[in-house]
Amino acid sequence: MTKTSKLIGALGAFALTAGVYAVPAAANEDGADRKWTFSFNIGGTTDYVFRGVSQNNEDPALQGGVDIGYGLFYVGAWASITDPNFVGGSHSEIDLYGGITPSAGIFDFDFGFIYYGYPAAQSAQDVDYWEAKAGVSTDDLIKKVTLGVTAYYSPEYTFASGDVWTVEGSVSYALPAMGAISPTISALVGHQSGGTDYENAGIANGDDNFTYWNAGLELAIEKLAFDLRYWDTDISGAGGLPGLADERFVFTGTFTY
């Protein structure tokens, strides 16, 4: 979460990272893939960065979640420690999400919603909000390369800042395995626009539009994943986000079962 908001930019681009949701496999016409799936994950990061902005004052954070799927459908929950001074007094963020993942030819789609909740946040600040999501990805155009584009829309973004659009483009490449280690390099470019907070605060280069990006390496070892990622934005650093949206390296470790 962050006071960022509303994109309106091309639905193309690069990059992927832990932040974009994985797309479950679509069910076959004969219903062979219509079965329940369940997984949970727990991990830690040196800095919880969301769309280029630190959510925990550049401090480490514990994180974890659970996912349930059935055929095309999925629901899940995810939580992280946050800085209470940044998110209306809440020490945590709890996200609830769900959706459907149909396929057509070489393309996989992801249509869903995400609710961002901040327990114990000051009610007057209207920190909680929700987004609709529509994404498409494919790994059939180029060998070992996955390309994706995802658009998000919130009719009332965090801190009651108005309607917001966000678009992210991602690319990832699966490197040759090294024994039990499966390495992947990936990158992402996103843009948000809309709302009123950034414009009033005079940040994000003087208007309410900003762009963020990342690139990094993930090493997967069975149920463990280690990710080292570089983040940056074009936010000027003036106004309400001094130092929270500048360049940084973030290391994240996750166990998934």
C-alpha cells in the first residue's frame, strides 16, 4: 500500500517480481484439473517495498500468507509488518484476494480483486481500500521467457485519495538449473496515476503520476526461494515520502509449502 495512484499508460512493458501474483493453471475442458489446492508461505524481507515505496520505514519485515485454489478459482490472504507512522497507526497490512484464471490459446488471464486492510489504523484516515485486477501472461512466445501485463483499478484509493489506475509490465527468464537450484532473472515497470494526495503534497515530480521499476535474481531451492532485487522510482523525494521511494536493494527469503 502507499499513497500512490492511478496509472494511464501503455499496457505493455517488462518485468516481474514477488508482488505480482502467480497465475494458477486453467482447468481443462474435461475437468481433470478441477481439484483443490492449498499452500502457505512465510518469510522475511530487509524492506517491505510496494510499488517502489517502503511500507516499513526501510526496516525488515516478517511476511506470510495462504492460498486456496479450485480449478480456475483462487482465494488467499497475505500479511506483512508495516510502519504505523506511514499507514495510519497500523503495525500490519492484511491483504485478502481472489479471482479466476482462464486461458485462451497461448495466453493465461487473471481477473480478480485485492482488499488491503490495516488493523488498528485510525478510521478517520480511511487507509483501507480495494482494487480490481486484470492481467495476461504467456511463456510460449520466447523459450524460457514469461511476459505479462497487469492493470489495477481502485475507485477510492488509500487515504480516500480518489480513483486510481496502475499498470505493470513484467518479464522473467529462467536460467539453466544449477543442481537443485533454479535461478530466474526478472524485471518490472509500473506506473500509477490518479487520486489527489500526491498532487496536493507536491511530490512525484510535482504531479500525481509516478513510475517505479525493479530488477532482480531469484534462486529457488525446492520449497525455499531467495530474491535479491533493485528498486527505484521517479518520485522526487519532496513532500510526504522523503527517502522512502529512492533506489535500494531488497533481499527476501520465503518458504512455501
